[in-house]
Amino acid sequence: MKQRRDSTPAREGYVIFAVLIVIVVLSLVAYRYTDAMSGEYQAAVRANDAAQARLAAISGLYYAAAVLSDRLTFYNELGGHPTDNPDIFEIFEIPVLGSNGTTRTAYFSIQCAGLNEDGASVQRYGVIDEGGKININSMIALDPKGDRLHDALMKLPNMTSAIADAIVDWVDADDDPRPEGAESSYYLSLPNPYKAKNGPLNSLDELLLVQGVTPELLYGGDRNRNGILDEGETDSSRGWSDYLTVYGREINVDITGNPRIYLNGDNLQTLYTDLEAVVGSELATYVVAHKLFGSQPVSSNSSGKQTLVAVSPEELYQVVQQRIAATGTSGRRIRSVAELIGTQIRLPRPPGYPKDAPDPGYYSPLNTPEGLAQLFPLLLDATTVRQAIEMTPRININTAPMEVLMAIPGISDLEVAGILSGRLSQDPTSPATTTGAWLVTSGLMDPSRFRRLERYITGSSMVYRVQAIGFLEKGGPVARFEAVIDTNQGAPRFLQIRDLSDLDQPRGFQPPIMPNSR
């Protein structure tokens, strides 16, 4: 019997291979897609972490602005020490929402590279006081000819007379070059011409346009500006930016933020009332008597006895009130409260006063060591001889480095040494410190020296340079921002904000190690 043949044609086996190829291709596509998505997810996480670090650093700037601008916080919690205070500036936590919905912690710290009393650069938790630097704009405002600015610049390391002249020419109002300077005629001859500023600077970087000024001279060999010699840096020298500033502000208010009493106003009765509330009746009466009758340095006769018959405080008050009622005068102009120290007032002789008797008078309450120490800081803090609210910013002697102190016009080497050693023991919350009155009360300067330097020196500041470092727990990106902050009587203003990431090669400041980051 014959077997029946199957008429179904045989099929080729390539279909299975095609299917396998499609499956492999689809698997590869899925793998590539998954890998790409994983990379995108990781990039998103890194971008999110970087953004959190940046925002943490910016939060640090606002935190510093709040601390510096609030008087109670500044003097009570900060203790008046903003340049070096780990308790306030070392670390601050910010809970943030992580990418997976969990809560993690971001941190910021406020760090700086400051100069110590020996002039060496050190890292510390704090801010930089711009008031402790030579303010180029202030110096040229006080002396439009620029001679004092030139002399101040010559106190800086690596400064030459030619560069100092060129800087003065850049900011003075005229277009006449100094002996070694440069004005627009020079800058217009350059391949890329420009004119001299001939006005105040808006930023310190503008000095890089001045003839002879280089980045190395202005910022030193510390390229990431962290105060230490890092790998790749061959020079740890400091630049002029440690000693110069264009930011400064000084308002004519006392330590509590209230406007000072104007000593040269028209109403002497109002002046007495205002002064009595601050320095007491005796000194208030003496100030008004000084304006009415004038004063002279304390004198004595050949036997060493004083030549006045001192009246009582009550008698002095009566004489002053009678003169105010009789004349209505505003009295003599006071140019400095230091002129009241070491003085006496000769009063008019009343009818029937013995002809051979010494003149009646009164000795300044500031003449005794006790009166000077107690009353002079209060008087200097509470009063002013200028009616303007905005003052030309002066140098803070309590924070300025030696090079800046040496640049104060007319100051001596001995006085600079005395300031550097004496300021360490001063109470930063005392009017004697915030006004610089301690220079007189400590005996470092006599009143006449203080009067000559008074237009250049103070003991407080309003403008600070802040660097905030933002980072996350368990490592990750680090952000570094810098701002110049005007504390502005409790309503802080940011004068400049800059992302310093371009300088962090290598990283300038290492963030503190947190326990959960190990």
C-alpha cells in the first residue's frame, strides 16, 4: 500500500532568526533608553543638589545681612565681633526636600580669609569689615587734589609712585596727569582706547583699567582667595584688595541708631535739654557755657595754683541761663568736642566782685581722668559738629590692618603700634570703642592729636564683605557666593553679589565635616 505524501511545502527557518533579531534590537533600544533615563535622572539629581547648595549659600548671605544689621543681635549675640565668631557663623542647618520626597539637610557657613594682627592671612568664620580699609572714594573726596590718597597708597606693599599717581589720576576730577600718572590722553592711545574715569569707582575691579595695575598686584598670588597656598599656586602674597575698598557708608547717628545732637544749632536752651538727658547737667551746662563765653586751656600762676575761683555747678547754670535769656545768641561754633578737654571758662565778674580776687570760672568736667573716661565717649557718641546725615566714610581703627592704619594721614608709627595693641582689650559694645574715644581716654593720643585725625578715623562700620559656603549632608556639590552688604540702619542693602564658583579651582573653603557626612 502506498503512503500519501504531505503536500505542505517545507518552510525556511529564517523567520525565527528575524524574530530573535527584532527582540535583540528592541532589548538594546530598551537598555539604551533605560541607561539614558538613568543618566538623566542622575543629572537631574546632581542639578538639584547643585541648586540646593547654591540656594543654601545665598541663604547664608541673607542670614549674615540679618545678623549684621540688627543692633541687638550684633551687640548681644554677636558681641560686636563680626570678623571672627564661630558660634554665629560656623554652621547653620536648612531642612530641604530631597528628590525622592525625603527630607535632607543643607548647610551654610560664613567664612573668610582675614588678616591677623601680624598681617598674616588666616581662614576664620566671620566677615570682612570694609570700613577697615582705605576707601579710595573717601580719600579723594576729602582731598580732591589727591595728595593724601597718593601718600596713603604708598603705604601698601609693592606700590610704586607711578601706579599711585595713575590711580589718583583715574579718580580725580581733572584730566591733568600727575608727574608719573596717566590721564585720558594715555588711555586713548591704546589699541583698545578708553577714557579715564575721573570720578569715584563703582568696583575695585575698575583699577585693572589703570596703568600699571595687574591682577597679581590687586589680588595677589592667592588665585582662589582663600588665604592659604593651594596646589598650583606659587605665591601666597596678598594683594591690594585686602587694604582697599570702594564701598563705605557712615551715618551721623549714635550707638543706638538715633540722630546725634547738633552742637552748632541756633537754640541753646534746646541744646542744653538734649545734652542733659545724655551726659548730665554739669557737662551740658559747660558745653553751653563754652559756646557763650569761650574757653581757654587750663592755666596756673607761677606758684602752680589755678587762677580761677571755681563757682558751683548751680551758679554756672544760673549764669548760663541769664546770658541765654539776655542775648538769644547761638554762641560760638564747636569744631570738635575734644576741644573741651583740658579747658576752663572765665565768667563775667558780677557787680561788687572784689577787684583783687581771681576771676570766677569753671573747669571742664572732662579735665579729670574719671570725667574723661566716663563722659568723653558719651559726648562723642551722642553729639556732632556737622549737620549732615551722610558723612564721608572713615577708617575703622578697631579692625584696620597695620598697612591701613599707617595710611591714615598724619598718624605716627608709635600711635599705630599703640592702636594694634590697645584695641585688643576694648569692649566692642562701648561708646568709647565705637567712636574711637578710647584713643584719648587710654592716653594713647592727646586731644589735639585726636582732633587732627578725627576726620579720618572712627570705631564702627556699616559695610561688610560676606562669603557664604553652601553644601549638603553626605557630600555633594559646594557653592560659594560673596556679597557686599550695607547694614543700613536695620534695612540691609546688597551692594554687590557674586558667584565665586569661577575661583574655586581648587576649592577655596572646605565645608565643615558634619557627623552624618562621615
